[in-house]
Amino acid sequence: SVLSRYENQITILSDYLEEFPETDEPVWILGRQHHLNTDKSKLLLDISARLWFTYRRKFSPIGGTGPSSDAGWGCMLRCGQMMLAQALICRHLGRDWQWEKHKKQPEEYHRILRCFLDRKDCCYSIHQMAQMGVGEGKSIGEWFGPNTVAQVLKKLALFDEWNSLAVYVSMDNTVVIEDIKKMCWSPPQSSGAAHSSAHLHRSALGQNKNTAGFCTGWKPLLLIIPLRLGINHINPVYIDAFKECFKMPQSLGALGGKPNNAYYFIGFLGNELIYLDPHTTQSFVDSEENGTVDDQSFHCQQAPHRMKIMNLDPSVALGFFCKEECDFDNWCSLVQKEILKQQSLRMFELVQKHPPHWPPFIPPTKPEVTTSGAELIESTDKLFELEEEFEILSV
């Protein structure tokens, strides 16, 4: 119990103000600029508002007989949860929403948090991510890379009707505008398909019983771009472009870190990256009877960690969120202006048309599987059956 209290201890913000150096250089956090000399407290409040997911212990065993803690192997999954949670906050509460300790929060906030609780019936839980990773060739308890966690989020999002995200994971360092617009403007499913597939994972992955997932209009976009920015070390030619991504208003930061040691990068100061670290083991937290969540341990209330950008492993994944089509159009313009036109060696490509030598792009949809609604996907066998259907949809 003493160890538990120690690991769950949250330190007051003001105790850590001196950890940031005295400098006139701006700090960029997920598209927002801060100045240490004038608004250090606002900077730290902005950071503490991000949902912080860490290792947990004492949750129900994954798959019924698997691990009851993700300590030592789940850090990239936790970072993927943090990036996705930031997208959901932007979608429902807006980028400028702030979290304050003991302050009553809107229902949407608690509903977002419930999506990530360490339970098999929560749509983005460690249970769901680890089991969906089996289809990506990762055994439960095995470490994920940035691209693998992106693919897992893409598949799980198909079942998430409330948030109704279009998740696009780029291939071959190439973002295709035509494919994204086709996916985000895809028409609703037929009533028959919607009826049969809406039952799948109802309690686990649906989280609601309305038809929000089948409405017309632009589907909010979660864009993930897996990259390799060097061979063994990051190539210095990419540094300016990489930092530029954190300045974009659509920024969700980056997944990466060091081999087998993942961090969620949310900004930078000079040539240092600012990140949230999932490598703290806390006890499982469940929702209360009224649906609220004791959220103290889901917000990092101490100064964040920093690392020199040259120490970053070259395997990373950039994230961006575009709630409306105009946000995506603006992002495309920023990429052309700030990244592509300035770089001799481009970090990634942005093209208008689908490359003719690629397989045809088919917007992913939920597999048409009929279940009782009370059934959950709990076994690896069932996940592999689903994976065969997903193979057809993967591009």
C-alpha cells in the first residue's frame, strides 16, 4: 500500500516550474505557442489538460487468462491511447478546453475517459488494443511499434459509433488527398449492413445505441503518418520539418521514443522534445456508478520530460486531427508551404491523386458480422476470423 501511494502520488505544478530553463524561445505544444517568461503557468496547465495514460496493474486478465498488468510492454499502446484521446478531446471539447483539478467536467469528458479504461468492454482499452494487435502479428504482452499501434487504432475505430472517426494511416510515406476525402465523405452504410454490423461488439466497442456512426457529412479525420527518419539515428535534415508539425493547429504530436521505450511527444523547446511518459505503474481505476471517473491519475500534474531531438529513434508516427474539411484543406496548405517546399529531402509526400500502381482504395467499413449483441470478442480465434475480413479492407 505504501508503494501504491508513492506511485500514484501527483506533484503540485508549482513545485516544478524551475525545471524549464529561462529562455526567450517559444514553447510549442500541439499547435499552441507559449512563452516561458510570461505565461509559464498557462503552459503547464495546457500540458496537464492532456489525458495521460500509463502502465496499470490489477485490471482483469487480458483474454481471461492473460496479463493483469501492462508494465514493461504496454508503453506504445498507452502512447497511442494518448494521441487518440487528444483527437477525441478536440472533437468533442475543442483544443482550448482545459482541465482543472476537482472542477466538474462535462459529460463528454467522462465519456471520452471511459473509452480508455482498462476493461474488456471499453472500446480503446488495453484489452482491446492488445487483442487486436494479435492480428498484426503481435502476441499479447509483446511490444508494439508506432505503425502497429496506428493500424490497431484504425481497426478499433471502425466499431466506435459515438466518436465516428475516419482513421487514415499513410502508406509508403505518402498521404493521398483523394483517398482521405473519399473516406471522410463516404456515404452511410445501407440499413441492412448497418443493422447487422451495429450489433458487433455493442457493449465493448459501440458504447452507445444511437446512429451517430451512420450520419452523412464529413467524418472527423484522425491522420497518422508512420515515418522512418533515418537508419540508426534521426537524419538532421528532417529536424526542422519534424518540429514544424508541432506548430500546426491540427497537431496531435508524435509517437516514438527509443527502442522498446515509447513516449508521446506533444511539443518542443529549441532542440528538445517535450513528452508525456507512460512508464509509471498505477492501479486500475474504474468508473463510478454515476458514470464519472476519478481522473486525478489520468493527468500528469508535474513538469513534463524533455529529450534532445537527436536522441530520438528514427521510427515515429505523426498525428493530426481535422474536424472539418476546411481543417484538412488548411493542413494540406501548411504542409505544402512549411514542409514540402522547404525540404530537399522530404519527410513525407502529399499527393492529390491515388497512385495508379497502388491497389484501389476502398474506405474501410465494419465487417458484416451478426452477433447477439451480448457477445464480446474475447478469444484470439475470433479476432483472427475478423482479421481475414479486415485484410480485404486494408490498403
